[in-house]
Amino acid sequence: MAQLDVDEFIARFRERAKAVKERGVPPLEGEARQRFIRAAEKDFLDYSLIGRATWTVEQGSLVLKIPLAE
């Protein structure tokens, strides 16, 4: 198993959040378009939350602290 670089791991989530924010909506119509937009909003939220996290190791566990206020 590869060594975990937590700072790089968190940076990947920041990059993913940015990519979701910048990508366009494909040529979808109606409900398919709405599903795509809802999924993109959830992806952005998930990625941006992890992307803002700070971390520590406590009792052998990785602990991510995610600020809920921007």
C-alpha cells in the first residue's frame, strides 16, 4: 500500500472542488439536466469540505477537522 500524504490528499480534494465548479453542464435537457446539476452541487460540497480540512493523528487515527463556517 502506498504511503498516505495527508496534505496531498487534502489538496486533491481542493483541486476536485475547483474542477467541479469550473466544468460546464453537458447538453442535457429536462430532468437529466437537473440530476446532473444536483450531483455537481453535492460533489462540490463534499470536495470543498475535505479540501478545507486540517488534520491531526490522535491515538493512531487520522482526524480531519472541517470548519463549517467559511
